[in-house]
Amino acid sequence: MEPTKNFNTTPGMAGESFDDFKAPLFLAWQINSVCNLGCLHCCEEAGHHIPGEMTRDQIFNFLHQVREMGIPYVAISGGEPLLHPDFFEVAEFIQEAGISLKVETNGEFIDDRTVERFAALDFRSVQISLDGATSATHEVLRLKGNWGKSHAAVRKLVKKGVTTEIVFVPTSFNIHEVGPAIDMAYNLGCYGFYTGKIMRIGRAALNWDKLNPTEEQYKACFKILDEKTKQYKDKMKVYYYPYDVIEELKYRLQKPSASLLVIPNGNTKLIGPLPFICGNVKEQPLGEVWERYKKAWREPRVIEFTKRVIKDPNLLAESNKWQNIFETRSETCSA
Amino acid sequence: MEFKKHVRIRKEKFGMVIFETLKEKVFVTNPTGAEIIERLKDKKTPDTIITELASQYGADAAVIADDVNCFINNLVRQEVLAK
């Protein structure tokens, strides 16, 4: 997320670069790695615990720093965040701190009681992954997934007045259902429908040849998205990000975002598709991690590797082989 | 006038950053814009803000009024501030 408009300013002024901000504007936090599903297109290879996941004390120490730094917007994902034992206490802390909170979940653990708690917490939104308008399409991608549970979760959340969004990742298995999925989101009363090109990282990279839609499929998909955006204008937000991960990296190399991505063990990545970590929120104060993040984007090692990835997208498969940019030894993810 | 529910505001060296978190849009202001926003947060009316800024800067209130009203209208148009 970048500054999109300046008020009462002149072009080129401060506030247009991530360097200008005293703290991140956005925190993407993967609170856990545990997940009940084994999605073919998971960008995190989630499923099991990873070594060194943050303890309860470390989590709340981190959250106090998030509040003190004035980070305005946090998105919690996983793994499956509702499987984290401290999830609701974390959400309450964030809510009481006046921070906007988005929760990204597969929706399978959202029962009536959970919906009541979500409604009381008055989140910015709950984002449910629904990768099809039918159970057959959704479940062929989301192994062990249950479309009916996720669909019911959306219905319950909307009924209770929780701002609910659906996220849909197009693959060769489900891209044909993007139109019906948008209609479904609207009929369920969702606030928004989000999609964009699948990212070639994590488990998705391992299954890339099976998952990646053809250019023709994408072309048809974006045509539908354009039509649906018009159809639901002022009724439901249909948002799609038309660039792939390589285009994103080209852009971020020039203009890193004012955000941090913290993974379950506290490591802070520069960006999902790159293997680089700039610090660990268990080991360094968050303010220091932010400064390290800003510095890391200018490290020759980061710039050179990113340029190599842009030339050879096969290197995206290394995105979870973490390397601490400020240490010589490398750390490999076993997730 | 008040900022909308999902709007978060933070002071920065350069002025102020305004984050409409529902629409995920970020806006920045210079220090003068920050002065207006601080007063809007304190629930001050545009008239009060104009008077205070005119006094603070020793400027013509009519000129200040144009800038303040333009700025506030911008905030409303961008749906971060509700009238």
C-alpha cells in the first residue's frame, strides 16, 4: 500500500517513499503455520508448526510494540489463524489498541459462537478463502477443505453485520468459475471480492505447472473481472491486482512498500516472494526491525538476487529458504 | 465533522499520514495539512480552524479560508471525512 493522494502538497514531497515513514503503515502477520488444509496453491507451504514459533509472551511483547509504533493496520493470517490458541486475545488487544484488523481465514472454524465474537470485536473485515462457486472446484484445490463450511461462514458473518470479503486465487482448476464466484459473493452480501494472479511461491511453486493458468485463461478471466467490476459498481467492491509476482518485484525494487511481513517464528521478510529476512521481532525491537527493513532493500545482495529472479522466475521456489540479509549464514525453512 | 470509522491517522515528520484502511488508500499531507487534521480530530469546526490558523500565521482569514475549505472538501471527496 502506497500513498495514493497528497493533500495540500507538491509532487515529490516527503511521504511518497517508505523511507519517509517513522513506522510501517501495514503489518502482515502470519500468526501460525498450522493449517487443517493442504492447499495445492498455498504460498506458505502451511500445514505444520515450524520451529521457533513465537510464544504467548513474545506475541504480546510484539503487540505492545505494534501499538506503541502506531501501526494503523494489521492483517492476521496463517496457516489457519483460528487454530492459534491465543487468537481471540490477540484480536482483542489489536481492537482495543484502535488498530484496524483484517483476519484472513479459510472459514472452516467459524461457528455461531465465533461469529458472535467477531461481531463484538468489530473488525475491519474477515476475509474468507473461497476458490470456487462450487464445492467440487474449491475442494480440488483446497485438499481436505470443505466448501460448505466456508460458504456457511460467509453467510453467518454477513448476517451478523461483519464486513466480509472473499478472496479467490485463480488457477487452471478454478479460473473458469471466477464469474459465478463473484456473483456468489454479491448474493451472500459480501463487502468485497479480491483476486489476482497466483503467486509462484511456497507450495504453489512446487505445483506450478499444474496450477498456472494459460495467458488465454487469464485474458478471459480479466475480461470477466472488468465486466463484473462494472456490474457491481457501488454495490460490492470487486478488486483485482492484474500484475504477477515478477511485475510486483520489479515495482518493489524501485518502491518498497511501507509494510512488514512477520512470519510465525518472528522472522521478518522483505516481501513474500524473496527469501530475505531483515530481522526477527523476538530478537530485536520492532523499531530496529523497521530500520533494518529499510536498509535491506538497498543491500546489493537483495538487489542482485531480485534482478536474477526477474530474469529467472524458477528462483521463486527459493522464497521460503530464508536468508538473513544481515548475517552471513543462511537459515533454511523446514516448513 | 468526523473521520470515518476505518480511517487511521498518524503524525509524521513531513506532516500527517491518513490511512483509509477499508479501501486501503493512503494519503499524506504536509505540516499545514497536519495542523488542519489535528484540529479536525479535536472536533473543531472549519470556522474555528480558519480563525486559529489565521491568528497563528498572522495571515488574511479569507486566504486561509480558501485553503482550509479546499483541504476539507478534498478529505470529504476522498471519503475519509464525513460532514
